[in-house]
Amino acid sequence: MISDQGLPWLDLRVEGDPHPRRFDGQATALQYLLRVERLSADAAHELLERGEVGPPAARRAYTLRPLGQ
């Protein structure tokens, strides 16, 4: 699925939670990661760049992938 801006939707999966969170872009995902998941800025940016982050940078394992991957 492609957003109105032509960007792919992103699925965030969090260790221990079977339901992904879906975002329409990296900016929206970043806001969620910082405010709701309370990741450090370094951990959130690592997740956006690499697609995954886990301990010791974050308290749980997180993966962020384009929808359908």
C-alpha cells in the first residue's frame, strides 16, 4: 500500500505484541517511537535507519518494515 505522498506504509512490530502498529511515513513513526514507546532519540533513529533495534539500545526488540515485507 502506498500513501498519498507516494511513500510506503510502515509496520512496527514490538517484541511481545502480536499486533503491528501502522504508520504512513517515517516522521509519524518517529513521533510514536519517541512519545509512546519512549525510545531514546538514538534508538529511534537506529530503528528508522536499520529497520530493527533491540537491547541494550532499547528495552525490547523493535522491527520496522514496509507494509507486506
